[in-house]
Amino acid sequence: MLRIENLHAYYRGNHALKGVSLEVSQGEIVCLIGSNGAGKTTLLNCISGLHEDRTGVIIFRDQDVSRSQAHELVGLGLVQCPENRQLFGPMTVEENLQMGAYLRSSHMRSSELRREIEKLFEKFPALKSRRKQRAGTLSGGEQQMVAICRSLMSDPKLLMMDEPSLGLAPMVVEEIFGIIRQLQLEGTTILLVEQNAMGALSVSDRAYLIETGRLTASGLSSTLLADKKVRRAYLGYDFKS
């Protein structure tokens, strides 16, 4: 579904991504793990058309989208759920969801839009009672749910999630990863970027490890989860030689 070939990116004169190549097949959850500053968000922003200082090839659903604009990619079904949620804080929960369907609204009936919002409120009952509440007043976990729902309103074929567990309490993190699993079961393909390596590897099918702009390991998530180097560096486990 998504193929990246030899992607290089530059940020304020720095060579941020150095020949990154990866693939995401339909129906998969693929995670990208790495430390802060390794290039994870830059990669997602390149794919999303938000970072233009780059070279390389981006293929989405057999179409070369290397130079497509961000709104064009959303229209194709390539949708990013951004780091730190980036909600419209003064707007209500329901209004944020409506904004997620902005590109689709011109050919959707208002009744259809309402039905889709109601379906999401049924899936996320914690938000239903807060539909008229300003999004900026919600808890961190609730805001993350709104961000996910807003992304789903764009009807993604591939959903890219940037640090969905960032800053959340452990119990809420577990709930968010449960939501990610459920989205896959419902047919959504996901590219997951996370510093929470244990959670990301536990929920995903395959994984890539990025270090200082280069992919240094890849394979089944279960394989990386068992790798001593990965466990020592990213999962906090120490091994005796």
C-alpha cells in the first residue's frame, strides 16, 4: 500500500533522513521506533507532504505521490494523526470531528456526516457526553481519542499515528493501544511512530528501527522485541554478557 524508496530529508541545513526505504502492506500495523530526534516525525511529515526539503520516491496505492500536496494526500486516504494531538482547542469535540471530514463534506449529505459522527461516539462513549465541550478542556487521553476520531472522519486508507501515547498515564496508554488494535481489526492499515517501543512492538506486525536518520533494523515485531540490542537500548532491559 505504501512504499518509500531512498528518502532523504533536510531540516535547517541538517541531513535528517539518510536513504530511508520502507514498506507498509494493506492490513498491517507497522511501527517505527527510535529515540527522540532520530527522524521519526520528519519521516511522517515527508510522507504527508508537510516537509518539502526532501528527495526520494513515495508510492501510495501504486501512485507516485512524491510531490503531492498535503490536502491531495488526505483526499487519497493517506492521513496523519499528529503528535501532541493538535486539536482546535476552542472548538467543541463535535466540531473537531466535523473538521476531519472537511475535504469530504462537499459531496456528503449533512445526515451522512451526522451518522458517521454518531458511529464514532458509539465507539468512543467517553467522548459522547463531551460532544459540546471545548476540546482544549479535555484530559490528555480524551484529547487523543478526539484526534484519532478526527483522523477517522477523513476516511483513511492508511492512518499514520505520531506518538499517540505521548504524555499519557499508563492506564490510558494501554487503552490507546487497544484502540489501535481494534482499528486494525476493522480494516485500517496503520503506520505507527512511537518512543514507547514496548507498546509499539507489542501491537504491531512489523517494525523498523531508526537511528540518526537511518534505518538500522527491521523485521517482525516479535523478532525485534526479542533482540537483545533493541531491548537494552529501547526497552530498558540490561543483559549480562
